[in-house]
Amino acid sequence: MSQLETSTVQQPRLPFWQVWNVSLGFLGVQFGFSLQNANASRILSDLGADLHSLSLFWIVAPLMGLIVQPIVGSASDRTWSRFGRRNPFILFGAIAAALGMAFMPNAGIVVAIVAPIIFGGVMLALMDAAFNVTMQPFRALVSDMVPSEQRTLGYSVQSLLINIGAIFGSMLPFILTNVIGLENTSRAGEVAPSVIWAFYIGATVLLGSVLWTVMRTKEYPPEQYNAYKGIDTQKQQQERKGSLLQRLIGFFRLMLNMPRTMRQLALVQFFSWFALFIMWVYTTPAITQHVWGVEAKWFDSAYLDSIGEIPAHIAAAKGAAGDWVGIIFAAYSLFAAIFSIALARLAQVIGRKLIYALSLALGGLGYISFLLFQGGEPTQVNLLITEVSVPSGALGLLLPMVGVGIAWAAILAMPYAILSDALPADKTGVYMGIFNFTIAAPQIISALLAGLILKSVFDNQAIYIIVLAGVSMLLGAFSVFFVRESAEAEPELETGTVF
């Protein structure tokens, strides 16, 4: 066996702008994902979904992640083509996501063929599956291309770009309404024009940024990659010859014998993503009720069917609240982007675990403080691009977004920076896919429980489910202290063969 196959060659450090190029496509992915997060509940409500059933529609997202990411991770680990290792999956996923974004807000046009709410749910599933196909290889691409000493920088840059995309994606419907002049109200069974055009623009940005990364990032060929990572080429080739059954057995053994660090991070991930899921699903009804004063009955499809047309003032309030959700989501993404710039340095100074725990604690306090901002007198707000009048309570919600943004930046970067040093290089993709279980599972549990809790415990007063999210995030902060960091990957399984 040659030296190339048995020894590790020092992987070169990347210039800053190449680290930037590796992650730039994630800007577009998050642009589209943020449009979905800020507007999916609004779209589904417009198409006829009940308030307590919203989380059941949203369960599609984590289910797609649970299914798609481990498969894509394993497949990309074993893919060596002239187009790259991760790049083909990233590009294919982006194309499929863009198609879903173009079709979902147009569910009303297929009413003669299928109920709009069903079509909207199917398109949501397509988008989520495609986002997962794209996201998972992006995580592994940073680990592949960036040497260990630059990992925290790499994931911090990725966090920064994610949040830049999220800022503009979240704000876009508001901009289209208040700057361009598109209508932000909708009729029963239809979606507001501002939201439809926002999704068209999001699909375009998604494809453009992903193409930039794919065209500007030349992945290492197998021999060079294996030399950098110290992978035994012959052993790797033998593993790939295993049968499907052997690969499945190997995959489940990898799950059972995952690195200790991954198991410990799973508890932190559970509380963090349980909270995030609640925020994405219920922020719109929460502030529509708590700040704009719209009663819970206006989110009940049976009640809406019984009265026919929605009163103009209720439609206007729901539209304004939906737009403002885009603004506060953009705000937490802005704060996350700013914090991402300092995150790598802070992690070096005070340690990754401490900065991670403090960030989650600030996020939890941010959610709980939603209670403090209710109604208020109309206040004129200058957003530089336009002025808008909102209740003073809505303006106050920008303060909790500081803590939420800091938590979000840490969630995007720190678990992966901590985990990547504990993974074997030849199985990074599949382990990153398995790690997605720790993101998907809490969201599925949240989807199954949150609507029930909202209806039976909180009487459909959505503000209290946001407070519950804050408590969950605080528990996540406490759980960080049980994580033990490791600079070395644990020994590989003897089988070594993975699905």
C-alpha cells in the first residue's frame, strides 16, 4: 500500500474568501427556508388550516429530515464524480426546492383538481425534502474542505451567511407590500400576492447562490482527500463492495455506537429544536392575538366557514401581523449574523461550551419575555426602506429577538464545530445525517404535542406556547454542561460498512 494511502498529509488552510465561497450557497438555501418559516403558517391558515392543526402540517419538515439526511449523507460519502462529492446533491436539492417554492403559494389555482390545503401540504413536503437534500451535504462540505484548525471559522462563516439569507428572506413579503405596493391581504382559500412573489424571488436567489458555490468550489479528488484525512483507500474500497444488507447493518451499528459527544449533544439539540419549532409554527398567531388583539376564533376554520367573508379589519390585522413576523424574524437573523462575526473569537476566549450555554439561555429569556409586549398605541416606525405604523407592543418584540438571534447563531455553529472533531473523516456525511435525528426528532415530538397543549392547556392562546419554548431553551442551556468535547474521533466499527 502506498504512503498516500496510509499516512496523513497536512491539509492546506483555505484563504478566507474560499471559506466564504464554500458556504455561500447556504445563503440562498436559508433565504428560501426563512420564507417558508415566516410564511408557511400564514399560507396554510389562508388555505384553511385550523390553529391547533398547524403543527401537524409542519411535522413534514422534520420527517423529511429524518428520512432524507442520513440517506443523502451516506450517499454523498460514497459519491466520487467529476462534478464533485457533495456538489451534485447540493445542486439537485436546490432545483427541487425552487420548484416547490414556485408552486406552494399557488395552491389556490388547483382547486378544481385537489383541495388547496392538500396541494399546499404536498408542496411543503417537496420543499422540505429538497431543503434537506441540499443542507446535509453543505454541512459535510465545510468539514471536507476546511482543515480542523479552521472549523470554528468555517461554521461561523456559514452561520453568518445563513443569517444574511434569513434577514432578507424574512423581510421580503413586508418589502413587497410596503415598498413595492403589492397586496398583503388574502381571500379565503388564496394566498396574498406579496407572499406569492416573495416565493418566486426566493427560488431565484436560492438557485443563483447554490450555483456560485458549486462553480467556485473544487472538491478534492479521492486520493488527495484520503491523504488529507488519513483514510485507508483499500479498506474504503472494500467497504463499498458490501451488500445492501451489510451496509444497512453497518448503518445501524454506527447509530448504536455513535461518538459519545454526539449522544451528549443530542440532549441539548432536543430542547433547542423543540423550542425553535414552536417559534416557527406559532409566532404568527401568537403576536396576532397578543399584540394585534385578534381573537383565537379567527384562526378556527369552522368558525370562518360559518361566517363566510372575513371582515376587512380582521384580514388587515392578520396581514399586518404576518408582515411583522417577517420583520422580527429578520431581526433575530440580523442579530445572529452580527453575533456570528464574534462567535469564533468568543469560543476561543471563553470556550465553546460556555458560549453555547450562555447563548441558549439568552434565547430562552427572549421567548419568555414575549409576554411583556402586548397591544399598545399605534407607533410610527422608520425601517429605512419605509415607515409603518404598528402597536407599540410589536415594536417592543425587537428586544427579545436579540436573545433569540444569539441563540440561533450558536445553534447553527457550535454543535457542528464541537461534533466535527469527534467524527471519522470517511464517515462525516453519514454521521452528520444521523446527527440530524437530533434535530428532526424534537420537532416531530413538538409537532405532535404542541397543538394538543395549545388547545387543551392554553385554550388556543398562542402566546403561552411561546413561553413554553423559552423554558425548553433554558433547559437546553443547562444541558450543554453535560457535553464532553473530544478532539479525536472514536474508533471505527470493525464492519466499517455503511448504507
